[in-house]
Amino acid sequence: MRQGSNFMALFYALFGILFMYLAYNNSIEAGTVFNFWTILLTLFAAIDFYRLYLIFRFRMAAKKMIEKEQNKKNDKK
């Protein structure tokens, strides 16, 4: 079963926040941000936030397209 965009947006937001939290804790423990695990976790968080951005951008484009189609139908009447 395919999940909706709201679920996926929430999923990517939560995991992005989780990865950033883990990266922050790892940097505190290691004493530096130039640690392999800190950089890897930050990269995962960045990928999740980028996918979240893509979902919102797609939803905005779809909303504009639906409004455009409705305006065309209303103009024909």
C-alpha cells in the first residue's frame, strides 16, 4: 500500500531531526564535529530534509495545477 505525502513528510522530518540529534550527541562525546559518524549522521539528516523539501515543493506545484484546472473549468461555464 502506498503512503500519502503527509505521512512521508512527517517520516522524513522526524528522521531528519533524529539524525541531527544523534549527530549532535556524537559530536559532544567525540569532542569534535570532524568525526566519521558525526558527518555521516549529518549527511543522512541533510538527505531527509532535502526529500522533505521536495515533497513540499511537489505539493505546492500540484496545488497550483489543480487551481489552474479549476479556473479553466470555471472560465468555460
